[in-house]
Amino acid sequence: MTEVSEKTTIQFSARSLEKSDAELVKACRRGDESAWNELVDRYQRLIITIPRRAGLSEEQAADILQEVFLTLLEKLDEIQQPDKIRSWIVTTAKFKTWGAVRSGRNFFSPETDQEMEAEMANLPDASPLADERLVELEQQHLIRTALKKLEERCRTILLMIYLQDAGAASYAEVAQKIGVGETSISPLRARCLKKLAKILGK
């Protein structure tokens, strides 16, 4: 299997992790603080990426992160499809990012889904983040969630080869990082991918 096909397989398999989102939302509704913390940990990286790629500062991105979760907390009991909370979070983050870009200072909290859609339809066509890139970021986010369940060496190998922001690391760089010979990386990578696929398949 080529690296490209392996990566594609992982990305599509990652969608299976979405099943636990509904459980987290329901637990949050019961006042489970640990579930809320897990939800924040799961999506904060994805949320921050949206305003940052739109050209906003770290401080503005942090403000949007806070606004997204405050809005989520306010509307937690109103969300009709908890299993689609990721889409709701991404849409809300995009909406607040567009609002910040447009106004330069204000954030907007839609009262209804219809109001959000109407407002977004009136915004400029040049979105700060293409839908295709959003899908890729969401998939990467889900994979990173699964990677946390792997041992450190496997996590390092897969992160360096597939998920580095600066691009894929060479086998030599990975070998140096984990302290093994370069020829060991290919079989190690294959074994780590199998372990990850098993986690994603649960």
C-alpha cells in the first residue's frame, strides 16, 4: 500500500470517532465536567486553526475559541443532533471568524440556524478557509485524537511522516528522532499504521 493510499484510508476511517461526540454532548448536558473538558480538548486545535488561517492574530483566535465554546454552552440543550456537534462547531467558528474579519472587532452569535445561514450567505465569497481544507483539517484532527491512544514512538513516527505542518519528514529525520536505524522506519511505520487503523475501527 502506498503512503498516499494509507493516508486516505486513515482519513476516511477517522470518521468512526465521531460516534463518541453524541455521548460527550449528552454527558455535558448532565453536568459532567470531564466530558466538557474532553470536548474542549478534542476541538480547540481545529477551532483555533480557522481564524489563524483567516489572518487573525493569536489573541483574536483565542477570543474566537472562547466565544465558540461559550455559545456551545449556551445552546447545549438546543442542539438537536449531538452526533453532528463537530459540524456545528466548525460552522460556528467560521461564522465568528467571518464576523471578526468583516467587523474588525465584533463577534456575532446567531440565534437560529436559519439566521446563521442567512448571515453567511451575505458575506463575501472569498471565505477565509476553503471547505476542502476544512474537511482535511477535521480529518487530521480526528486522526490526532486517535494518535493519543498510541505509544509515544508510534505517535512520533506517524506525526512526523503524515501530520507535520511543515511537511512530511524523511525517514532519516524520523530515525534520528526516535533513535533507530533508517531502514527500521518503513516496517515500524507499517506496524504503527495497523495499530492506528485498529483504534479507528473500534
